[in-house]
Amino acid sequence: MRKYLISTDTTADLPEDFVRENSIDVHTLFYAFGEQIYGPDNSMPVKEFYDRMRNGEMPTTMACNPEDVSKIFKKRVEEGYDILHIAFSSALSSSYNNCCIAASEVMEEHPEAKIIVIDSLAASMGEGLIVYRAIQLKNEGKSIDEVAAYINEHRCNFVHYFTVDDLNHLYRGGRVSKTTAIIGTLAGIKPILHVNDLGQLIPVGKVRGRKKSLIALTDKIDELMDSYRDETDAIFIGHGDCLEDAQFVADRIKQKYSHKIWINTICPTIGAHSGPGTLALFFMGKSR
């Protein structure tokens, strides 16, 4: 049996030390302000990214480049690895399809290799939590096929709930109407959204006030974790440059749960659409 590695996208929002310690290849989804494109070789501090959005600049995003993906896949295959790639939701990006194309091309050239590309139906640290669980299974000695089967069976048990501070970013992305954005902003309404079983962003509720929206997120753990309490040992929190709010949510979780809690910033590719002040919660549960 060939050795294998796990790869994913920058949209998984995983801590750099975890990526490095587990030799995870991370494929870049670039973003731009105007004509200036940003990525690993031309990076921007994430706080500057969100501050520019607060000041009215609107970034654009792009899927991973299939040629870049092919180069990384080919390099690893020629080093003797099979690859399990966990991709950003196909409902939110063409990156999954691009990776499938790249995988097919590399396997045609190297028929001895196996590259499995999985549509995570997930985003941000929800995608990251799937990668985290896959690494756990790999470290337990599971084969590439066993890990892939687990993810395909359980990917809709990786729960995503989030709220945003500024409805106008959701309006710009077509998630709410202009009227809803205007009235909601004036009334202090904060939406609660989730990623559904198709990997789409869906509004599922609303509350009045920021603090109530954060509490509503933590209530979802009690509602949905159920028998999955021991499925993994981690709960992830992503934030759009609002660390204090993320810590508030973490402190509430610690009152009831012993899981390790990882907090990380939401990457520009996703933050471009959700905006500064986004707070997202990810855990395993009985359903999304």
C-alpha cells in the first residue's frame, strides 16, 4: 500500500503550525483589490484586509488554479504519495471541479497513483474540522480509502453556524435582499446562517443584537451535538477580525464542554463575502 498525504485549500482556515506538523499541502485561492492580486507571494496582513473592507473597499475572489493544483499533485505523486484532497464546497466555488480535473490529468500520466478529491460541502474552519478529523483517522492507521469513506459518510455531520455584523456584505453576495439589509441594519437585526447539506449558505434565523446572536450560536451545540459529543475532541471558531467576540463564544462553550477549542481568523476568500465581524462556529453534530 502506497503512503498517502492529505491536502486542502486556504479556505480551511487551519492554524499554520497544525498544517506544518501534519505535512498538509494547502492549495491557494487568490483574492484581489482592484487589479492587485494577493496570495502567498504577495500577502496582506489579515487585519489590513478587514480594515480595507470596513473603509469601503470591496475585494474579489477566485478559485484555485487547476495548473497550480496539477503541479502540486504531480510533485507529490512522483515522490511516491497517494493524495486525499478535501476541497472547498462545490456550491461556493469551482475549486472542487478544478481539483478533480487536475487529479484526472495527473492520474492519467501516473496510473500507479491514487488521488481522491472530496467535495467537503464545507467552508472555513468547517472544512478545516473535516481535515482535522481526517488527520486523526490517518494517524490511527486508517487507509486512504477508509478515511475517504468516513468523510463521505459524515461530512454533513460537520455543523456550521455563523452570524455577521454587517448585513450589507450578505446583500452584496445575494444572500439577503436590499430591503432586508437596510431594515435589519437600522433595527440591529443579526442573522443566523448555516451551511446546509448541499454546501450552500442559508439564513435560518435572526435575533436582535450582537450578543444575542453569539449566544444563539452556542445554543446550537446543545441542540445538535447529541451522540456526536465524543466523535472528535475539537470545536472550532472562526472570526472576521473580531477576536473578542470569538473569545466570548469560547468562554461560553468551556462552561459545558471539555473539547479543545481552536480560534482562527476567517481567510480573505471567505471574508470577502461575509465581511468583518463575522463569527462562525463549527462542531460535529447529528445534523447540519
